[in-house]
Amino acid sequence: MNSYTNFASVYDRLMSADFDYEKWADYIENLFLEYHKDVTLAADLACGTGNITLPLSRRGYDMIGLDSSSDMLDLARKKAQKENLDILFLNQNMTRMDLYGTVDAFLCMIDGMNYVLNPASLFRMFQRMKRCFLEPDGMFIFDISTEYKLKEVIGDKTFIYSDNSLFYSWENRYLEKMRISDMELTFFEKQKSGSYRRFSERHLQRAHRPEELCRMLKKAGFSKVDCFAELSFHAPGKDEQRIVFAAR
């Protein structure tokens, strides 16, 4: 569950169609400027294959990437090595992170927070981050897929994707009482031999509410939390599919 073990092989191919990672790197840098943060070292939580970590490293930031999937990190390391980027990748669950010192900023982009299903675990992570690993004037930037997206846009729907070398079905159901989106993905990936490799993964995401997250962050020690619509500095609307948080 949520392993990204087999999914790692197709992740970049699928995600690059929906996300402009350079634009996200621009936005993160603009947030640093907006809050007058002089960031040298940043930790990218749930970094996956490094699609946020690498662009920021190219721009001169010292980067640490954390992820619980060793397969995703293997791809991230290969991509970094190919570009001669010096990035420290750690195979850690972000709710139990253990860094070697403090950082100027934490990042967690593209749904990482939605995968933390237990609010108590999320609060402990915020608390540990603030008390142990974040510089006193540091900041934490992350986003979530909203309750509106998980309930209304994805909901109980099935999505199909197909090209010359990949077919997948994505079946969803929304468990309203728990605010959990339960996703079943089945892939058929074409191999060099012409045969297809079949694999399946199940992913669970929680619909965290912004007001709950803001309360948690402040209770954990962050004094100010702002929320923005995706890739903007505007307040999010009620039908927003992604919300960005800036805590410091």
C-alpha cells in the first residue's frame, strides 16, 4: 500500500503530463522572496524521483531529499548523478525523519501530506520538524489535494489511460466518514520483448481540511500560516483542487 515500488518505473512519465516542475520551482523561489527567507539548505519531503529536488538543486540550493520508497529514490539518485548534482537522498518516512542537523526550509509538494492518514502522526511530524530540524527563522512550504478534489473530482470515478507502451485503470472510491480516497491502480507496461508486465498498487489519501492543518501547525510552534490557491498568492476558493501552505 502506497509503496510506489512498481509505480516508480512509470511515475515520471505520467506525472510530467500534469505538472510543470520548473514552474513549481519558480513558485517556491517566489515564496522564499515573498517572505524574505534566505534559504541555503532545504529538505524535500516525500521527494519521489526528485522532480522538485533536482530543479532547486540546479538553481544553487543545497538539497536533501527524503522518501519512504527506495525504488523512487533509486531513480532520483540516477537522475541527479546524470546531471552531476550533489544531493543527499535519505530513505526515510517523513513522519519519522531524522536529519543530521537543521535546514532553512522544508518542502513537501504534490500530495505528500495527503498520504499521512493519521492526524496525530501529522501533528507529531510538524512538532518534531519545528523543534528539532528547522532553523528558528525557517519556513515550511507544502500543498494538499483538497477535500473538494478527492470527494467531487476524483470521487468514485474510474479513469483510463492508454498509449503505445502503457495502459492503466485508476479506480477510486471516497470514504466520506473517514475522508479517505481509496485508489486502486492496475498497470500493463510493455516490455522490450513485446509482452506486457501487469502490476497493481493501492494508494490512500486523506482529505485534510485547511483549518485543521493551520491549527496543528500553530500548536506545533509555527506562528504564522498562509494559504494560497495553486501557484498563486491569492486566497483559495471553495472549489480549489490544490492549496499551498506557507508556515513559519
